[in-house]
Amino acid sequence: MAKKLVIVESPTKARTVGRFLGRNYVVEASIGHIRDLPANRLGVDIEHNFAPRYVIPEKKKDIVRKLRSHVKEAEDVYLATDPDREGEAISWHLAEALNLKDPSRVHRVEFHEITRDAIRRAFASPRAINMRLVEAQQARRILDRLVGYSLSPLLRRKISKRGLSAGRVQSVAVRLVVDREREIENFVPQEYWTIDVELSKLKEPGRTKPRTFIAKLVQIDGQKPELADEASAMAVADALRQSSFIVADVRQRDVTRHPSAPFTTSTLQQEASRKLGFSAKRTMAVAQQLYEGVTLRGEGNVGLITYMRTDSTNVAESAQKEALDFIREVYGPAYVPATPNVYKTKAKGAQEAHEAIRPTAIRRTPDSIKAQLTQDQARLYRLIWQRMVASQMASAIYDSVTVDVSAGPTRDKRPYLVRATGSTIKFAGFTVVYTEGRDEEDGDEEKQRPLPRVEVGEELRQIQVSPEQHFTQPPPRYTDATLVKALEENGVGRPSTYAPTLSTIQERGYVERNGRQLRPTELGKLVTDLLAEHFPNIIDIGFTADMEEKLDEIANDGAPWVEVLSAFYGPFEETLRRADEQMPSVSIEPEPTGELCDKCGSPMLIKLGRFGKFIACSNYPTCRNARSLVLKLGVKCPRCHEGDLVEKRTRRGRPFYGCSLYPTCEFAIWQRPLPTPCPACGGLLVEAGRNEARCHQCGQTFPVDAIAAEDAMAVVGR
């Protein structure tokens, strides 16, 4: 009996899917795309409606031969690639390369989770390949090839640096980082002062010493105080010290805090960056593992989460019911909302038919499978599970009290108003499971203590008046989380592009990571300035977002893809011709180190190579003396106690931290070390998430100010 052939992208996915389908199916993997535009030439016939010239890469020819042999023996062929435009295009390329011309024999199946029920439903209702999705992906691929293959060689001709590239999304991402850095460089701090007043009741029943609380100065003569210098602040502070304080108003209300929606690709990358310290690339690699299947005792290969490339916050009705039943059983009926929570996707061009990222089984709790996962898998799965469960829970309710206190020299003359706010949690709701992380620019939520009960007209005792000097702060540098957020909010790129974009701009040497902060290099600034002058549309956020919408129209409305490309390419070709004539040639000079080569005596220089900066002799190639540029972390090696821990990079560019005396001492870890020793045992503390550290020796976790620690560590040594 002829078997049915199923083709997926990866061997892991093939194993998981094959386990659910049984003996009558042969499941094979294409290992991603099996056809693409050629690597060594444009591969697009511009003169003939941008016709692509696809080729089978050399490394994929054996895979294609194997798949063709399976096709000959199969009765039916099921194309079970990923449920997005990229997956649809892979299915179409498979059909073309494998010469699957008989439509009755070829079936496209789509599932958003790799579970027995989802696969059974998909195979029960196969469909034809959606050519709108294929054309949208093809138009994007051709557009990116036209831009990349035109701009990248131009940059290499004009700038004396190998490995340069430009692209629709990556160049906008670099521009965001460059623009933010220039905002910081040009920022002029402004001095301002605030005044806090510590107050208490005259007497508080049940207490020998009344509780104190802090009130902030918010008005002077009905106006917002403007205390621009020390003299004006001290004058007001002195007047407050001579004042009496009377309660003017008490406002009490319930404040409702709603849970966040379940994860999309963007929000998962942002939250994994904030809470786990993961890069976007690392997040997606681990999520792919969880989606494609992990071996669990008694279950075999199981897909643990739904598809991880999505911009939708929708949740299947069955999954929502499972979550609500779990919440009712574990946390009680009070934690189940009166009506199920429904979330509206905020991303531009979101594909609402897709699902959010969620566990495939809510009852498969993080603790129940933790021992069978890698550390990264366990941490990311816990984050996804908590977010999904919390998203279906009742809102948290806080009892918020605001007290306005008037102050002045007499009861009739009270020009000052100070305000205190306190809150207590009335109902924990979803916060018993999860609370969302916060970006640096969001600021920290003020930790509010409950206030003592006071009444209007009551006199309060002044304990202390504290004027404090401040300076306005520049905007913070981007992190992985905030850059992905900015790209999504501006409609630049799509879920599948965020992680590779962040990797590319660092691999090209345009942006470098300092702790979690992203900073542009001089090369990144130079390339951005040249593109801004000669190709303003290419790195214009609005223009790039508009192109994304046009590509979406191809998929959603069947807009003619050739017309979309023609409208772009005509003006672009003319701009390219002008730029080739007018763009100046630029030479990047290496940075001197101030030291001499220990082999030939020539000056040593800091150069930029494929894997980042390094130190090399200026007498190259006669003298080939070179070494790594080491980033010291201010931490002694916990193993040998002699070397320093320094930042290093793998050949793929991933940072890790090891002993400076390698190979004598081989100590190395992935997590960034912190200069503060463990409060419990004195051991090595490492980053374990935003504002959290974990001891490498005893395993305890502690809250820390991660940003301050990063600033303290940013010391370049040699």
C-alpha cells in the first residue's frame, strides 16, 4: 500500500508530527527553504516584470533528490510547513521543485500547534496553496534583494570596509539607534528641585509613635512649583519648615489593573529581554525548540507551545476554556473573570486569524516538566505559561488613597499644597501568577505604602522637609526589548524579521551591545548619514512602514505584486544612479591605542573585524601581531582567583564570560557576572533577568539595580 508523504521544515518537527500520524505516513524535513534567489547574482529579471530566477542551493540538492524519491512512491503529498507567509512560500517552492502538478495529489495542511488534536483537524481539512500569501512573500524577498544587492555594493565601493550591507528594515533599525544616541549626545541637562515633607498624625490610636509618611510639594499658590535652582528651593523649604499642615482633602477609590495580553512574537522578545536577559535571537531559537517538540517522559516528542511567529493576541476558544477551568480549580472562582478576557491586537497589519503564543496544554505546568527541559527552555516556557494563565484571570484591585495637605504660616494663609498617595492591594487577581516587566524609560512604579487614616481639617505634625536637586535625563539607549517595540509600533518589519535584524546590525559592526544597551559604532553613524543623504526614503520610518502595508495588501487583498515593485523600483533606480555619482568615498582610519607593538615597535591600532574590535599592529602585513580587545568586568575569576573575568564572543558572535588566564584557567559562563559578591555566601553573582541576580555558587536570587551594575562594568581593558 502506497504511503502518504508529509513534508515539514525541520527534523525535530518531523519526529513530533510523525509520532501523531502513525505508520501510513512518511514524514520528511526540507530543512527550511529548498529554493531561493542565487547567492552570487541579483537573480531578478527587472526587464520582465521582476521575474525571480530561483535555484536549488548546492547544500540542498541531496535533500531534494531524497524528497523526489519519496514523492514517486507516495499516493498523496501533504505540505505541512509553518502557518505563515514564509511557510506558505516554502510549500509552493516544494511543489515546484518536486514537480507536484496534480492538484488532487497535493494538500496544504496548516496547524498552529503540534498536538494530536491540532494535527488531526489539519489533515481532516487540507486546502490548496494560498497564492496571495506566496506572492506577498515573493514580493518581499525580491524587494529586499533589489535594495540589498544595489545598496550593499555601493557602500563597499564608497567606504573602505569589508562586509557592509544595507536593507529596508536593518537600515531603519540602525537609524533608530543612531538617532537615539545623538539625542543623548546633544542633550543639555536642566536643573530642577523637588521638596518632600515627612508628616505624621499628632496621635495614632494603638501606637506609641505615629507612623510617618511622605508628601510631595505639588502646588504653590495654585500653580505647579518651578524650582529651578537651590536658592528658590531653599526659600520654599524654609517657609515649609515654619508652616503648619492641615488635611485639605482625602480621596479614596478602587484602582483596577488589568492583565496583559498573551504573547505575540514582539512582546515575547521584549519580555524575555527584560526578565531573562535573552537576546531576540536567543528567544526565538528556544521558542522554536518548544514549538517543534521536546521529549517528555511518558509522552515522547511533544510540542509545548503554539507557533512562535505571530502578531495576533487571539486565543482559541478551547484553550481559553482550559485555562479558565485550571484557574477555577487552582486559584478559586474569584480569580475567574465575569466574562472571558478578549484582547485586541495593536500591531499594524496583524494577522488576526493566527493565535497568540501560548502553551499547548495549560495543565502541563512549568514545575511538572522543568527537570526534562534545558535551563533556557524551562525559563522561557515558564514565562509563556505564566503570561497565558494571567491573561485569562480577573483583574487586580487596589485601594488607593490620595491625601492633599495645605500648608502655610497661618490657617488663613496656606499657599503650599503637598500630596501623599498610598495604596494597598484589595484583590490580587492575576498578580498571583505574573506581572509584566517594565522598560527603563517607563520608570519604576512607585512603591506606595498604606497611609494612616486622616480626616479633612485634621492637623498633622511636620517631621522633616527635604529639598532634593535633580537634573533632567536624556532618553535611555535602546535595548533589544525597546528596539523591537519601536520597530513594531512604527510598522517596520514583521514578527519573522525582528530577531535576524537585531543580529545583522551587530554582525555588520553598525551597533554594539554594552550590557543590554545598544550603541551605534562610528561605522553605523557613517553608513546611516550617507544613506540619509542619498537614500532618504530607504531609512525613512514612514516610507518603510508604508511599504510593509503595501506588501500586506498583496496577501490580504490580492494587490498585484508586480505593480507594487514597479512603483518602488523606478524612483529607487534613479536615486541609485545619482548616489553612485555623488556619494563621496570615505576611508575609516583605525583608532590608535597609544602603545607600541611588542614584536616590531610599530604603533598598535584598534581595528574592526568580522567578530568585533581587536588590536593589531599598524605594520601589517609585515607584522601580524594581533590580539583581542578585552572588556574587563571588574570581577576576579571565582575558580583560580588570579585572572579577571572578561567578555568574549563565540564564532557566531554570542557573548560569554571567561577567565583572562585561559587556557591555564578554563572557567567560562554564559550569564554576565556582576561586580557585587553574593550577600549570602560571597560567591559570584550573575545576571538572571531584569533587576535580578543569581549566585553562581549557592543559587540564591537577589534584586539588584541591573543598569547601575552595567555602567559600573563598562571598563575597557587590555
